Amino acid sequence: MWSIRMRASKNRAKRGSMHISGAETICTEQQLKQIAQQYIKRALSHSRGNPDEVVITVERITKKPLDIPLLNTRTAKCSSPDKARQLITEFLLGAGVSARAVNAGLKVLYSKKHMRGACIMLSVSGRRAEPDRMRGVRVSRFGMTDSAEKIMTAIPGIKKSNIRTVTEAITLASKTAHHADILAEVCISDDPDYTTGYAASKQSGYLRIPCIKQHGDMRGGRVIFVRQDADITAVVDYLEKRPVIVSAKKVRR
Ligand code: WAQ
Ligand code: MG
């Protein structure tokens, strides 16, 4: 198996280069060429702008991937960012995150500062624990089995053109939620024309939240809430390095 990742950015020469788009999956050797082609096309036709650097990393996976279940999906009734904040708050409180950490998390999610990765937040104190606050932690080395991908196409209410975005998000969220020290994750896309976000946890599954932000807003972010006493180094190592395949076989309610 191989891990393939893409990252596109703009203004590479100037200070503060801008992240345009990123994607990744785990695949067989035969699939590599086709996926690399798709990723380049994606990088060059992104709503956040035109990149001047596209990096594709292809890496053989030597460790056997961990087989984990696909999260169940639901879509919330939501028609405004205000309502979305309320839904996120309820979801996080239900997952055991303190009110203080919820507020700190919302601040990061709706902040103007743009990160390429996710913020790791302690679930009681609301303290940020990611090693690099500018960059955040990139969840990486995950893929989905073909059978799980088929299930994705059958989820009601998802536009065909959005299936890829949703599939990638659920795969990442399934990997994240699987770790015992992770209580929940919330995500807002940084694509100005993608206004559905999500909240996810192992217990409650993947909750799609429409209208999480206004159309045209370039801001986005991700916050992963961990147990207050979590081993941060181990969590980051799992998120970044542990190869994971998400499959539909073990879907639970
Ligand atoms: N690891 C950690 N954080 C990431 C990663 C990653 N691999 N990729 C992106 N981020 C962070 C980063 O801060 C971005 O600004 C933010 O998340 C949003 O990234 O069911 O497309 O790739 O319809 O724009 C949600 C789909 C799509 C909801 C989310 O995120 C649905 C999306 P984006
Ligand atoms: Mg994006």
C-alpha cells in the first residue's frame, strides 16, 4: 500500500504563503498514477485561488494499516451560523467537553487566523496543546475501502459534486474519533463556497452541519478536543503517522 498526499499553496516566495488545498489517501500501486493526476487537477482548479506550488508526496506504507469503522452520518437542521454555534456547543458538551473549552474552541474555529492543520484543545481547561500553533496538526495517512466509499454515495441529501469532499472529511473524522484520548472534533471548511461543516465523535458519529458559515467566507478551521490528561505526543503521532483504513464492515449505532 501507498500513502499519497497533495498540498497546494500560493506566494511561496513571499512571507506568509497561503494554503490553497490539500488531499490524501491510501491506495495500491496501480492507483497511484490516476490519483496523482486527479490531485494536480484539483490543486489547479480550487475555489481558494491559483497555487504556484503543488507538492505531491508518495510514500510506501510498511506498517499494516489499522482497520477502523466508518462513523455513522446524520445531517442537522441548521439555517444560520448562529444556530450552528448552538449545535456545536450542544454536541461538544454532550461529548464531555467543558463550557470553557467549547468557547475557546469556537474562537479558534471562527478566527481569522488560518491554519493548515488542526488545533488540539484540552477538553477541560481549553488550553491549546498543538506543538505548532501556526501550522496545527495535519491528520494524515488514512484511506477508505471501496465498500465504504460505496456507502458514501448512498447517503441522502448529499449533492453529487460534494461526495468527494464529504467522503474525505468522514474518513479523516473516523480516524480522529477512533483514538481513546479524543473526545470530539469540529470542522469548518476553508473553501469559500463550502458552507457545510461537521462535528464528530466516536459515540455520536458524524453530524453534518449546513450553514456553519456564510457563503464567500474564506475562513475555516478544525479543532480536536482531547482528554485533559491526554498524552499529546502519542495523540499527534497517531494522527500524523499511524496508517488507518476506514471500512464499513464494522459500522455501529
Ligand atoms: N488535518 C488536520 N487539519 C486539517 C487537515 C488535515 N488533514 N486538512 C485541513 N485541515 C484544517 C485546516 O485548518 C483547514 O483550514 C480546515 O481544516 C478546513 O479544511 O459533510 O473541506 O480541507 O459536507 O477545507 C467538511 C465536509 C469539509 C462536511 C471540510 O475542510 C460535509 C473541508 P478543508
Ligand atoms: Mg479547503
